[in-house]
Amino acid sequence: MASSSGTSSVSSMIQNSGSEEDLQALMDQRKRKRMLSNRESARRSRMRKQKHLDDLTAQMAQLRKENHQIISSLNITSQHYMNMEAENSVLRAQVAELRNRLQSLNEIITFLNTNNGGGVVEDYSSNNNFTQPSADCFFNPLNLSYLNQPIMASAEMFQY
């Protein structure tokens, strides 16, 4: 019987060593599978990283293009602003000059009206007090008293 129990312990050792080899093989297989899975995961991660980098590069190119367009538009707008500012300065100078002329003309009219009595000659030869303009008031180029009202500027004068 000793031999039968010795054989069973040897056979159980053989079975144990067989199962250890199977277990080792199973662990090696799982390890290889995990390594392959990790490699595939790393490959996907690198691909995602590369795609993200490509997307950021494309976005950067697009933003640079938009930035260039905005700068160009800003430069054009600034140039238009400078042109309008120069034109406004010219128009302001013209308005000041026209105001000075208008004031001078109004002063001339006031002076002529006060000194000439309005260019009116009273006719006392008849009984009625009829006044008539003197003949020279229409022919004298400095006598503008027949206008008898100040010259007013209007918006139409400044439209070209």
C-alpha cells in the first residue's frame, strides 16, 4: 500500500506541477494580453494627442488669419478716420471764415443803414409824407441798404 500512496502523491505532485505550469502559462498569456492592450491604449493615446495637436495647429492658423484681417480692417478704418478728421478740420476752417465774412457783411449793412438813413430820401414837396429811395442808392455798389436785413447762413451753404 505504501506504493499506492507513494504513487498517488507523485501523481498529485505531477498534477500540481502541471497545474502550476498551466497557471504560469495562463499568467504569461494574461501578461501578453495586458501588454498588447497597453500598447494599443498607448497607440490610441498618441493618436488622440496628435489629433489634438493638429486641431490646435489648425486653430492657431485660423486665429492668425482672423487677427491679420482684423488688423487690416483696423488700419483701413484708422486711415478713413484720419481722412475724415482732416476734412472736418478744413470744413471747420471754412465755417469760421464764412462766419467772419457774414459778420463783416452784417456790420457793413448796419453801418450803411445808420449813416445813410437807409438810403431813403424824404420828399417834402407834397403834403403827404411819402418817402422814396434815392436814385444813387441802387447804383452805389457799397450801399446795400435796400436789403435791409442781415445775411443769414444756412446748412445748404456748406454742402458741396
